[in-house]
Amino acid sequence: MKDLFGKAILDYQTDNNPQNLVTETSISEEDEMSVAYLFRNYSQMPQVEQKALQLSKGKILDVGCGAGSHSLYLQEEDFDVTAIDISPNAVEACRLRGLKKTVNTDVMAFGDEKYDTILLLMNGTGICGRLSKIGIFLQKLKTLLNYGGQILLDSSDIIYMFDEDEIPSDTSYYGEVIFKITYKGESELPFDWLYIDYDTLKTASEANGLNCDRIMEGNHFDYLARLTIKE
């Protein structure tokens, strides 16, 4: 991994000639993304993200923290928050921004501490990669959750991007895409990314001992869900 996404974040934080990221997926053409968006404050965040932060409680784990904007807000609200990301450059940027607890790790390899709130925002299910891995992914999150705790995640139902005759067959799930990132002329190796519709998430959650409730819907086929351990 060249860690280009993290490099863009660190370049922005250190004012090292930051440039737009170029993203492309298996179902969409190239698009430019401003790295500055990742450094947004609370008032600039989508309502789904604001709601997740409002519902956060206790000891918090921010999974896939990116530039750390969600964690910074919570830290400023006096929460005990740990921000983790697989990107070493992103984690360094978070540290430079003032986050007190940062860890460079894949959540699937993360330790055995437990949390009251686990956040997975900006399409938090994306890091799962494939629908076939959702059970293992949810089981791992369960091991990190305190009794009475919650997982708050957002995702999108991207079926709107397909014509009826374009939806993949039963052998694959339409929310599985391949992502490509280019930054400053360098290209990252393509990686799997998962968008999951609410009904599929609910079915997977219940199969893995979790309650799943839709807290709210966003403005663009997205939603916020809360997962809790079944008693």
C-alpha cells in the first residue's frame, strides 16, 4: 500500500502542496475529491454524521478515522476517544492535529480493549470490502463492545446507480465495488469497498447476534444505523 489517501491528508495538514485526490470505482468514472473536505468541522458535516456524534457516549473508538475530524470534535467535548486507521500518514496527521489517542492499525487486528461507542463513519462498512466478510467483521466489532454499548455506522444503498438490467446477478452483491485512488500522479493498488443497503445490514447483524436499528436517513440514499448486542 502506497498510502496515497493518507499522504494527501498529511500533505494538507503540513501544507506540503496538497492536491485533490482522484477517485474512480468499478461503477463510476474518475472524480476529484478535495482533501479539505476531510478536515471539516461539525457544522460542515452531513446530518448523518452530526447525529452519530450526538449519540456517541462513554469510551469511544473511531474506526477508519481518516483526518480525525470526528474524533477531534468528540475530544473537544471531553470524551475519551481513540482514533484508529490503517494509514500511517493519516494517523500522523491526526496526532499533529492534537488527537491524544491514535493507533495505526487495521481494526481486524486491534487489541482487546472494550468501548461504549464504536464509530464507523463516511461509509463505515466500506472497510469490510466484500459482503462475504460481513459476518467476521461484525463479530470482531462485537468483541470490542462493552455490555450496553453501541456501534454507529453509516452507509448507502447504491442501487440507484444501476439501471434495472445492470444490477449484478445473484452471484455478486451490487454494493461491492472496486476503488482506485490517484494522487500527485501516483496510483494506489485497487481495493475492495462495500456499500450495504439497510435491509442487508439488518439481516447480517441479526445473524451475528446484533440488533440493528435505522436511526435516520440522509439526503442521498445514505442512512445511519445503530447496532447493539442482543441480550
